[in-house]
Amino acid sequence: MNARALAKRYAPILRFSRDGSDRAENFYPMDAEAYIRASALYAPGPRRLIPRGRLRVEMLLEYPPAATSDLYLTFASEHLMPPLPRAHMMAAPARPRLVRPEWWDHLLDMLYETGARVVVPLLLRLHPQRLPLSVWQEALARYRPLSPLQGGPPPVLYYVIQTAEPYIVLHYWFFYAFNDWGTGHEGLNDHEGDWESILLFLESVPPYRVRWLAYAAHGVADLERAQSERVEWVDTHPVVYVGCGSHASYYRPGVYRSRDWALGNALVVIGPAELETSLSQEGHYLSWALQDLRSLRWPWHFRGFWGTRFRYRGASRWLHALHALSGPGGPIWLAGQGRVRPQWRHPYTWAGFRRFPWVWWRPRP
């Protein structure tokens, strides 16, 4: 089984959108390492460890993995920090963490999913969490030279194969420099850094046909059979309609969560290079640069936040699903929690398959 060949065979096609006021998407999938180089590294305090312009991927690897859980990358919010007389280059101390039983992680995942599906949308509608306008403007300016539409590096499609019987799970991950759903498109929240994903469940024997797909939208999976009428295909490539600003993934064009515009009407399409001739007539067509996550060290090493971490008070301090302004974790780790994302730990449970016999409304793997 050749992981790169499978990733290339099923590489998704992303269709981007304009919102209800005809404003186009501002941020597209990019090389996460370019984002690291354009950011500063902070520890709680805030305490600047490495200033913007000096940070390199190799520097993240110099910290012990456990010590990175509380660290965060700042892309466009540095002017909000209190004055910092000098850069502090010492390593951040690791906090001691208890070894938790697996059932506790399951409980936390259930609480997160409940919050993401029910509580958070309600609270955000009542009180949208938006960063200051100056942060959004700074993000636009810093992203411009990194944009593939402005001559920047090509969009990167991160992939990895996970063996989890009875299927092979093909992970696809996309990284965006900024989620401006709130400020840029009258949505419900903003944050620096944005990791989005879709999972394909393949047969474990050749020819490795796709049986199920799970698209992530606001942290929650939407599971569908490969033969479902909701799933749109171009040859062997699934189509993803991307929420304008939110970057949530949907099977069909529409307006979701009241203000999540995923209509595919922005005339910007990203997909495999072999389809450029047939799809470039629709507008701007950008080809993926494929990157195997297992060939990189930083996704597995850095456990911190991919955007500024903001301090919360009250009950929201303990429910991470409510931290709508803080940057997210990376493709492997939940930010600041020392836990692997549920997509990796329990891909079937996260996707929505039936885990217990009495959960009759969910399908079996």
C-alpha cells in the first residue's frame, strides 16, 4: 500500500464561497511551516519566547513535547500584548499532568461534542466572539504575501494513513492562517490559525475503495456513505464546499448554521493537478502540494495553540469548546490539553459510527 498514491487518488476538491454580502474568502489552505515562520512564540503571562521573524520550525523541536502544551503562536495579535522589553529565550517549564484513564478522555470528548453541537452555537448567536478589527486587518496584511492567489507558495494538502480495523482511515488536513468568519463575514467567531479535516474510510484490501466519508464542521463530524447522493465526486475525488471564513467542510452547497455560507460560488477551486485542465475554466484553479504528516516532526511534537491563547473566566474556563477566540490545536493534539485529537484516538467514534449496541441510530462501521 503506497500512502502517497492513495492520497493522490482521493485528493479532495475544495470549492470556496462568497457570503451573503458578496464578500469572497480571504484565507486559503497554505503551508503551515510558512505560518510558523511568520509568527511569534509565546508562553502564558504573556511571555514572548521567540519574536516574529526569528521563529523557525526547528526551534519548536528544541522544547520538550510536554512543555509545548501551554505555548502558542501569535500571527496577528501581538500588538494586543503588554509591552515586552526583551525576548525571553529560555524554555517554558512543563506542568505536571496526571495520567488519566481512557474513560475520562471519552467523557471529555462527549462533553466537547455536546458543546460543539448544542451549547456553543446558542451562546455564539447570543454573543458572537470577534477579535478586534485591528487584528483582522493585521492578519490580512501578513497573509497577503503567503496567499497562493498573490504569488505565494502553493496550497498544501496534508495527509496520513491510519490503520484502524475494519478500515484504513485516510486523513486529509488543511491549514488556514486565520478564521475570520465573525469579523469578515458576519459570522459567530474569529481566531488565528485554523486546522480543518476530512476522513475517508477505505477498504483494507486492494483496490482500497472508499466506503465512508466524515467531514469536519466546527469540530463535529458529518458521516456519509460514499454512495450517498449527498456526496459529490469528480472521478475519484470528493468535493468539499468550504464555509466562507469558517472553513467548515460540507457535502453540498448551502447556508449552514444561519450564517455559514458554503455555496461554492467564489470561482476559486483547489484540487489535484491532473484536473486543472477540466476545472480551470471555472475560475482560479490551484493545485495541491501533497505532504505526508508522518514525514514531519512538528505535528507530533508541538502540542500548543496555533493562534493566540486568550484567558477565559468563569465556567467557560473549564469547557474548551467555548474558547472560540483562542487558536486551535494542531492536526494531532488538542491545544493545551495534552490529549491526542479524537480523530486519531477513536476515529470511528468521532466520525459517528455505532460504538455500543444500544446506540441504534448510528451506523455500524
